[in-house]
Amino acid sequence: MTIKGIGTRGLAAGRAFMKAEMHMDVIFCGDATAAFREAFEAVHEDLERLAEQEEVFSAHLEMLDDPMLSESVEAFLEEDMTPVAAVEAACEQICGMFAEIDDEYLRARVDDVRDVCRRLERKLCGDIRTWDEVEPGSVIVADELLPSDTAELDLSNVSAIVTRKGSRTSHVCIIAGNHGIPAVVGVEIDGIHQGDIILVDAYSGEVVVNPSLPQMKEFEARLDAEEASSGDVYGRRFDPAVTSEGKFVPVLANAGNLDEIVCAMEAGADGIGLFRTEFVFMLSNQLPSELIQFEIYRDAVLACKGKPLTIRTLDVGGDKPLAYIEMPKEENPFLGLRGIRFCLSHPEVFCPQLRAILRASAYGKLRVMFPMVDTVGELSQAIAYLEECKSQLREEGLAFDPDIEVGIMVETPSAVIMADKLAQNCSFFSIGTNDLTQYVMAADRGNASVSYLYDALSQPVVRAVAMTIDAAHREGVRVAMCGEMASDPAATELLLGLGLDAFSVAAPQVASVKEKIRK
């Protein structure tokens, strides 16, 4: 039986280890608030210990400390809910902010919220554990796998991970990639049973259950061939990607927090081509201060160790609401007030972020990038706000890079059409092919009925990419790409032929993209 899902990279074989799901239907007696606070402190101690080993848990610690979570739980406790029920209700309330978000990365951060709440529930139920002994070479099969699950696992015993839930940007894929473990998510796992022999092809997203002898022999041959070559590719991850014609092509990484930057540097990235800033705004019940943002951006640029960091300004709107700002419901949020449109209409949000970015630019190579720019007028207005912030910082005697580079995301047909004029007003472009494909093809990427149209390698999208690169180069502007197309091996040669100047991909894909460029 062959099942299809969404894969990362790699091949693996082993026996299925089915994750046992928790059942936390317990009767509670006593002071509910005191029980919650005791569980809160215990989870806090656990996360502090885990954060010393894996940076992702530092982010979980920040979530736990955010007043939104504890205030929500205690509000539900006042409604006479049990502690477990109150945590679950608070979890669903917070996750509801993220559930309908179009951005795959941000949507995947729901896993982090659920993970923190799951820890609280376990403590409230007597520190329930979900894992039995996992034998070496096991393929972990689960409905979902959260960072707390991987923390309890001896990952050296895991050959692959297969889950029903998840996406390429969920932590199960990130952590698996950091440990060189193939993962396939979005798999219908009902037909898999404990002890089944599993073949995992994370390149194609195929999972073969109880393969035939010919299938097994063919797969073993592929495993042997990959093992022989993968070590060499990873060993060259810090070598520059130079084409056969002698052109150096930077391979950067996409990131959304500090631990992902650290992983990217270890993976051989030449810098960060896209640093998303939405998460710090969305997982809070109030607007993050300039100081909080400055400290995050400063730590991010320092983590790059002299390599460039490109910070994308806040990209929210009708499809990515902020709880503390009243945002009217839109009939079509993807064509509404999002990206730079939102920021220009909310200078009280935009300007503190620009000031924080500028202050952080004093600590390393930092560039600022505006999302969803359609017109020269929007870009000019954004730059005017940036210049105003520079003037303020000069008057206050605060350091910043006065020559900070300014770029834009090219994500809409209008930006493609106006690329020559936009290029005259900025230093670089980054093509966001996820949104560009959606807008060029007029096909919602989340709608299965029109999924046949959502193809970044379709002729209309490729032509849009080519038009953008040509227009930018005529104005002396560099062009990078940070969408999924940048990491697609089938697109690498095409993009190099079109003249793309840099690739920005997920950290685990840096070494393989570099190798593809060299060839």
C-alpha cells in the first residue's frame, strides 16, 4: 500500500511505531486556580531546562510567559471549568487567531501554542507520558507530533517520521530536518499498524506500507546510493555555490525566530533572505514595544555572525488579524488591507517597528524589506516613514546604519508590471512565489478544486518571474526568491537561466540547493 503526503527530504526504512494518544479525562477536586499555577511553575522549569538544549523551547517559554495564556485560563476557571478544560479552552481561543491564516509558516505556529498547553494539561493530570520504548530504526507514526514529543524521544532511534497533521513549516519538519530525519506529513495513517514495515520517500512524499520484495530491494539500492552522496553534499554546505560559469549565487535561508537562524547558520546558509516578524505581533494581547522588537532584531542580526539579515516588515491583514487592533471583516481578505497596505494605514504599528529595525542595524548587516508592494506610491510612502524614523533616531543620538538597504517583495501581478519603476526606488527584490502564483493564476492555493492551476512552474508564473528579473537587472537591482519555488530542484536550473541572483530556502535545504547550483 502506497500513501501520499507532503515530504521534506530524504529516504528511510523501518518498522512503524504508533504513538499512543493521551486520554486526560480526569475528575478534579480542589482549588483549580492553585492547581493551574502549580502546573504553570512546573512547566516553566521544564522549558527552562529544555531551552538550554534546543532553542525552539525558548520560544515556548516566551509563549508560556505571555499574559494572554494565563489570563485566558484563569478567566475560564472563573466560569467553573476544570483546570484541564480551562487550558484546552484557552488554547482553542488563542489558536483561533491563527487557524484561518493564509501564511503557511504562521499557521504552523499553532503547533507551538498547542504544545505549551499540552504540557500544562499533562502536569495537571500527573505528568502523563505518551511514549513507550522506541527501538532503533523506528518510523514514528502519529496523528501529530509536537516539539514536546520530540524532546521525549531519543531521535537517534528514529529513522523517519510520518504524521497525519502538519506542514513543511511545522516544527516536526524543522526539527526532523535539523536531525537529518526524513518526514512526511499530511498522510492518512489509518491503514498503518504497529510493527508494519515502512518505506519513506520524503522527496516524493510517498509512504509504502509492507512493501513487496522487489519494492524493498529497489528502495535499499536507493538508500545505499543516497548514503554515499549525502555525506559529501552536507560536508560541502559551507562552500560557496558557484555555477559552472563561475558565478557565485548566495543561498540564504528563511526564518521566523532565533532558533531557526541558528539552524540556518549551522546548515551553511549565506545569510537570512527572509526574517518574518509576524509571530512576535500575533502571539500577544498588546502591541509589542519598540524595545522588545529591537532586542529581538538585534539578537537576530548577531546570530547571523556577520552574514546579512533581511527583515520583512509586518505582513498582516484581513487574513492575519491582530487581537488588539480592530480590523473590519473583509469579504476577500487576500485582496484587502494586508502587507504594506495595513502598515501604511497604521503608522502607530509601522513606525515603532521601523525604529527597532534601524536600531538593530547598528549591530550587523541588516536590510529592510516591505511586503505586498503594488505601486511606486506605496513604496515612496514607506520609505518616507523610514526616513522620518532615521531623523528621530539622529535627534535622540541612537545609532543605526544610515545606508540600510531597502527592498520589496514581488508578490502581485501589478508589482511585476511595475517592476522597472519600483526598481528605481529600492536596492533589491525578493520574489514571493507562493502569493505570486496564487495571484497570477487567480487560484486560491488552499482550494483543492483549483489546485491544478496552482503551479509555480506554469508558463504564466515563469513568465512573470522572468519579467521581474529582466526589469530589475536593467535598473541594476538584484533579485532573490524566497517562495517554495526557490527550493524546488526542478526549478533550480530554470531560475539560474533566468538570471536569479540569490535563493532563500528552508535551512535543511541549503546544502542540496547549493549542490544543485554547482552542477
